Amino acid sequence: MNNRTVLISGAGIAGPTLAYWLARHGYRPTVVERSAALRSSGSPVDVRGRAVEVAEQMGVMPRLREAATDVTGIRFVNATGRHAGRIDLQALQRASASRDVELPRGDLASILYQASRDSAEYLFHDSIVGLSQDEDGVNVTFDRVQPRRFDLVIGADGLHSAVRRLAFGPESDFVRHAGLYVATLPLEGHVESGRDVLIYNAPGRAVSIHPSRGSPLAAFIFRSPAVPDFDHRDTAQHKRLLMATYADDAWRVPELLSRVRDAADLYFDSVSQVRLDPWWRGRVALLGDAASCVSLFGDGSTLAMAGAFTLAQALEASPGDHRLAFRRYEAEHRRLVDPRQRSVGLAASLIVPATQSGILTRNLASQLWPVAAAAGWLRSRLVPHRAAA
């Protein structure tokens, strides 16, 4: 029986999925998570294509559907709140016979954790601070618990991965700013939002209110060169940037900015891509956003789940040869990742047009959806998943 130990950094989406499948294959997974508990908030994310198949094999798909946001469409509004265009998401799903589901990221992470917690060790409120590997294993130093040795270490710890920094080098070598920043904020209390996502645009800026089964979520997305001395942990800096960027905007923006001023749960970061080759060094490999962040438009969770499944299958198929397993995992999973990374600019032009004419063109084009968009939906969502099957 396989008795090899694997340390996974990160209890988000990729980490628990990988822990579940490694345990099924006889490995002994340990998951270390910096946070003291699972995060309950987060942007809505999509489980699509290959990730739906993974969730079904894990037996969690009914729970994902119970937690679904049940968004019906995307409605574009002008400065006075009047209707300017709409995408009927339900019609797109019918046109493509889609089994996709959208749900809050926190709910997805919780469901995956619950599926894996009985077969994996979880270390919350701790983090990896040192890695030293040799031919036979990896010595790991933690911030809180005593050092331990593992056969393999997997970094599933996101865009700002500590494992990547320790094993591969500084973040600046691999993370590329994609020309946008994003902030999200849960809207507590009564917020009239309906079942459509509402999006208001000014040139280079977007503000949205996204309905959910719990609290709606506000999102701010704006185009900007890299901000000097930007710190993704500096909430005061983030609030200043939002106030300055959106100071003159209309619709419900002043109301939302007032919530930003008082917010304790504001997420803000650069929209970035991670580019490195290969995704592994020795006995340490990267997974999810740590390896190949595609940022922003919902695909990260789908790719995290698909990548975790592929990595576990590759390790199972190559017992005792982690190098071959890592190569197989990367070769297969890049077939899903690469098209997504190339399409970020197109997605940004849809959500955050750079000019007023771009906004008008997008709004007019949305009147032709879902008929014209159904073919594009099929190409962008289904074809890459079939190619990687």
C-alpha cells in the first residue's frame, strides 16, 4: 500500500481537492493553511467543464448546486441606473446544455474541505517558512509547529505563494500585472439587487453588484498601470486607491464607496498572471494560481479542481517516480490553462471597456445575445475541456 506523505500548502480550492484524491490513492496528505479557519467570504466562482466531472466523482455536485447563486443574467446599466444591455445567462446555459454552476468561493472551499477532512490532516493558522530538499524528501520548517519531513510538497497557496517563493524564487520573477485591479466587498444588510448581476461602466472602470444566496457582493474593477509600492496586504492603501479612482462616478457608486470606507472585509489585489516553466523543482510542485494564475473571470476555481485531479492521477500512474508524474501533470493541465491565459484580455474588454465608445459597442452587442453568443460560449467553455480529457 502507498504510504507516501505529501504536504499541501493552501486550503482553498486546489488544496482540499488534491488532498481528497491523494488519500483515495493511498497517500497521506497534510494540508497547512495560514488562516485560522476557512474563509467564509469571496467572489462568486464557476465550476465548469472538467471540474464538474471532478465534483461529480467526489459526490459533492448536489451540494454545489444547493449553494448556487442562481444568477439569471448580466445587466448593464447607465449612470442613472437605466437598462443599457443584458446577457441572458440562463438562455446561454440552455443553448450549450451546460452543467456549470456558480457559487460563492467560500462555499466551494467549505464543501471541498468537508469532503477531504476525514482522510487528510489539516494544520490551520500555520504556514511554511523554510524548505530544504534532497533526493529522498523535503524538510519543512513551519511558523508554529515543529519541523517535519515529507516525500513531496505541493504549493496550492495562490497568487502570492510562499512555496513558490521558497522553492523557485521571488514573486517578481513570475507574477505579471495584467493592467487591472479588482476589489470585492460583501454587502451586509438589505441591498436591492434582483437576480441579475448589475454592472455600471465608465471608461476603464466597472462597478458591479452580484446577487448571492447570502449577502450580495460589490466588485470594483479598473484599468491601471502597476501602482508603485503596491502592497496587497495594505487595506488603507486599497481604500485610498478606490476613493480616488471612483470619486466622480455616478449610479450607486457613492453609496458603495461609503461602505468601502467602513469595510473590515475588503479584498483588493492586482489582476495578475503567473508565468513559469516548469511548474516543479525536485520534489516540490505548484498547483492552481500558484502555478498559473489566470485571474479574474471565474476560471481559477475550475482550473484548480481540474489540475488537482490531474496531478493526483499522474502521481498514481507513476508510483515512485515523482519527476515523471509532475511532467505528465504539467503537460496535460497546460492544455486547459494556456487558452485561458490568452483570453484574459478579451474578457477584460467585455467587462471593463477602455473607452466610452467601447462601452456603447458592448451594450449594443449584448442585445444580440444569447443567440450570437451561444456559439462563442460553446467554443470557450466546452472545446478546451474536451481537448484535455
